[in-house]
Amino acid sequence: MLFRSIVCTYGMEEDQLITLRKEEVLQSALAKEYTAKVNEILKTEMKNTLTTIENAKDKIQEIADALIRENRLTGKQLEELMEADG
């Protein structure tokens, strides 16, 4: 799991800079703490993703409509749709 690797293997967490193998984490007394931190990151990223989708739903609908009409889009067409205002 990517977030577990970020927190444990690579030590990329604000107040925990040590690195541990997955097995070490799961067997340690800190397993619950690491799991809670990973879950916190996942919840935050899910919320950010849903917000991004909600903010872009008109653009997503526009692209979906174009795909239904055309069946496929070139990279240039997709770029034009992304850059177009509403």
C-alpha cells in the first residue's frame, strides 16, 4: 500500500522520520498508531479527490458528452476541452 510505504518505509511523516519494513511496523507496539496515520492520510486524500471532482463536474460532464458524441478524443481535442471556458 502506497501510503503505508510513505509513512513507514520512507519515513515521510511530519513527526516520525524513522523508517521501518512493513513486517516491523505490523509487529511493533506502534502498529495501531501507524495504521491510524495511514487511515488519516487516506481519508484526507479521499476528501480532496471528491472535492476536486465536485469542483470539476461541469468539465467532466463536457468531456463525457464529447466522448459519447465522438467515441474517442485525440490528445489535442482533450486539451482544447480542458482549456475551454465552460
